[in-house]
Amino acid sequence: MDKAGSAPGASEAPATGGGGDDVLAENIRKAEGYLSRFKSGVVPHFIAGKLDEGRSGETFENLTPIDNSRLCDVARGDAADIDAAANAAAEAFREWSRTPGKERRRILHRIADLIEARAEEIAFVECIDTGQPIRYMSKAAERGAVNYRFFADKAPEASNGLSLPDVEHMNYTLRAPVGPVGIITPWNTPFMLSTWKIAPALAAGCTVVHKPAEWSPLTALLLAEIMQEAGLPEGAVNLVHGFGEDAGVALTEHQAIKAIAFIGESATGSKIMAQGAPTLKRVHFELGGKNPVIVFDDANVDRAVDAAIFMIYSLNGERCTSSSRLLVQKGIYDEVVGRVAERVAKIKVGHPLDPTVWVGPLIHTRHCDKVMGYMDVARADGAKVPVGGGRSDYSDKGNFVAPTLFAGADTSMRIAQEEIFGPVLTAIPFEDEAEAIEIGNDVRYGLAGYVWTGDVARAHRMAHALDAGMIWVNSQNVRHLPSPFGGTKASGIGRDGGDYSFDFYMETKNVCIALGDHRIPKMGV
Ligand code: NAD
């Protein structure tokens, strides 16, 4: 049965049931309005303060994952476009890097205001472009605006350093923006992630060339327009669409670009490091994850089950910090897995603009095929599939996958080792604390870990022993912007958030001043 309707913007609402139909019809009508501008021509780059159709005239097709129909054509950036954008960023750096922090703060707050004013447009465009459900994307603009406000308020103090007095000298440090930076973002929550990278770069005084993912290019243009309207100088932020292998490579190799902030797959991170080596690029990587949620038998199981389900099936499971491995202590394993299975079977899959939907279509047929491939891998490796394990029956036109649970897995299986990046959870039993740590750490990734226990000492022991950049105890993933965000092992290099972001976007300079006539050796006298 195909319930998805004829097109993402179809005026007739697909029959989704569950009471969201009227709202869905209205949302589709509004989305069609917001998307019409993209459909009327080629979606351009934004270079040196102007819309720019690119030097080659090449374009690529942008599809919606709802039914894989063509949404629009997008300018396909190449090395020449990157060169124009990088030069514009270098030119703008002269002015922006010297703009007083208070003025940078004012402009960044203005960007936040304008994001809030266009929140619905951003959310609807993002839903159609990525397949992410509106229940999460309705907050994407709000989260983006909060990112700008947070770093806006830090801009005036970004160049502050330390006072390091010695007996005969006074040392102090200053921080200066590193230069024009390249920001390369993925497709899972593109608007929010772009703001998370661009806001601290601008607050630090850097200028930016942004290369968004080719599977989700649209909200990047909205953000570029907003930033210009807010009063950013021409060239301070430039946007070049295109593929990793040409626009992405050119950006990482460009001489004028001093650093690359990248969010994406670990394998792409390795390539970027190699591509940036000849120009000695500074890199900051937020990469993949295979994060454990570890539930001990002394935990509040009700809350642990709620959090484990939410952290893997929200955002279509296309989430770097998803709790993709459910590790449960043996005594409560059957009970917990049974409860999770019952709930997962009831998660509503459907059109991303239906406010009652929890899981939408995956970004692209290629990614959908990858996720579906793990259904066969799981069965071949001997795991059980108590729920899901196939395509959702919502629609066979789009990339809809049934929320899936793999049970009875062990840590050596591919479904326990590899990042699937879909609504797919792998449950693994463990005996005791030592085994939980061993299994928890037995992956190449180290982004996040979630621990559920009623024993405060065990909570600390686990937090210390898990090899991951972020540990949440008796909590789902709740972000606190001053706290460091990032991973260990194949999950990343560097930290974002608070002052940590400035460690990347700024150089620290030491100034040493003699306080008197200290001894200077008299050579050649
Ligand atoms: P991806 O690595 O395929 O692509 C990300 C970006 O890199 C895209 O813009 C792409 O065009 C570009 N790119 C590809 N090859 C390139 C190259 N050789 N040089 C320069 N740029 C290149 O990742 P994706 O599939 O878009 O995103 C999903 C991945 O992102 C997952 O692994 C997920 O875990 C990760 N992710 C991590 C975080 C985090 O904070 N750790 C957050 C979100 C997503």
C-alpha cells in the first residue's frame, strides 16, 4: 500500500490516519509555497554577497526522500567556484577579523532574530529536503538561533587570554582568528549543524566557505540569505554547493583556507586529513558513532527504556549520538528487550510533515539500501529480529524503513560494530560491570555513552572507564552549550561548545615583555 501521495507537495493529503491528516494537508500546502522558489530555477551558490550560478553551468538534481521525485536543480560547484569563494572569504577576513567583538555580537544576535522569524520556512524546507519529521525540525530553527545567540555573547571576549607573570617578565596571551575557514556539513540535520559550526567561526572573527551536503542543500541557502540580511559584510560567509569529490576536495586543498571544520563520516575525515596535509590545514572532526546505552539491573528501567528508544528512533536514527547499541544486564535483559520491542512496533512511520509521525523517510535511496543491507547481515550473523527488519509499508516510493530491533546479538557481529545510521537498534546482554565496560568500549568509535544505574559510585566508575567524549548518566542526550562536544577514537578530533570552539577557530599568541634589565649574554664583545 502506498500512502505517501503523488508528490511531497501534493495538494491532496496522503491518508496517514492518527488524526494528523488535516494538519498534514495544510503543512504540505505551505511547504509547496516555501519550495516554489527553488523549483523555478537553479539553486545558486552564494559568493561574495551575491547569488551565483557557478562558473561551469553544471547542475545536479536534488530529490526528496518522501517519494524520490525531483525537487529542484542545484548549482554543482567545482574548484573554480571554491576559488572564488575562498578569495572572497580571504578579502572579507581583513575587515571582519578587525570588527570589534561587540559589533560581531550585535550582528550574530540579528542573525538569530531573522532565523526565528523564518522558523517555519526553515523547518518545512528541511523536512521535505531531508525526510526528518516536523516534530523535531520545528525546533531546528530555534536550536540554530540559540547557537548564534550563545556565540554572539562570547564574541566580545573571544580574543581574551591569560596573564602569566614571571619574575623579570610579564607574559600574556591573546587570541586571534585563524583566518578564512572551510565548513563541511552532512545531511542528517543540516541547518542545525551548520549553525553549530558557522556561529562560533564568525564570533571568533573568522570568515567562512560553507560546503553543505549534496543530498540536503536547501536550508544552507536560507541561512546564507539570513546572514547577509543581518548585516554580515560581503564575503564573510560564502556557500558553495556540490559534491565531496570536487567542491569538497577543492575546499580542503585551497591555500587561502586555514582550517577545516568537518562533520560527517569517519572515512571522509581520513580523506580530508590527507587532502589538507600539503597546506597544513588545521582540522576539527565530528565523525561517526556506535554509542552504547548501558542499563544495569538497579536502574530506573521505565526511564531507561524511554531514553533508549528516543535516542535511536528519533531523527530517523540518522543521528551521530544515537544510542545504537542497547546493552542490558542479563537479569533484566528479556524484560527490557520485550518492553522495547512492544514500543518499537508502535512507532508511527510516515510523511515528515505529519505532526503525529515519529520516523520519516531516510535521506536517499543509497543510504536506505545501506540500512536495509544490515537486515540481511543481522539474520546471516544469527541475530533475532523481533520487530521490523524490512521496509515500512507506509510507502514503496520513498525511503521508508520500519523501526527495527535486533536482539540476541553479540559484540562481534557487524550490527554491533558498524554505524548503521538508521532506525535500527542492536540489543546485547552483559553479565556485570566489567563486561559492560568491555563491550561498551569494543568498537572503533568513541562519541557518546549513556549509563543507567541507581548506584552513584558505579555511575562514576562507568563514566571514567568508557572511552568516549561524552557520557550521559541517567539521562538522554541533553546539550549544554558551554560543555565540550566531540568524540574519541574514530569519532573525531577536537571539541566544540563554549570556549572549546575558540580553541579551534583562533590562534593563541604569547606576548612577553621585560619588566627591567634582565641579563642578556654579550656575544662577540
Ligand atoms: P559524509 O562524510 O559522506 O559527507 C559529509 C560532507 O563531506 C558532505 O558535505 C560531503 O559532500 C563532504 N565530502 C565527502 N567527501 C569529501 C572529500 N573527499 N573532501 C571534502 N568533503 C567531502 O557524511 P554524511 O553521510 O553526509 O553524514 C553522515 C555521517 O555524519 C555519519 O557518519 C554521522 O555519524 C556523522 N555525523 C557526525 C556528527 C558528530 O557530531 N560527530 C554529527 C552529525 C553527523
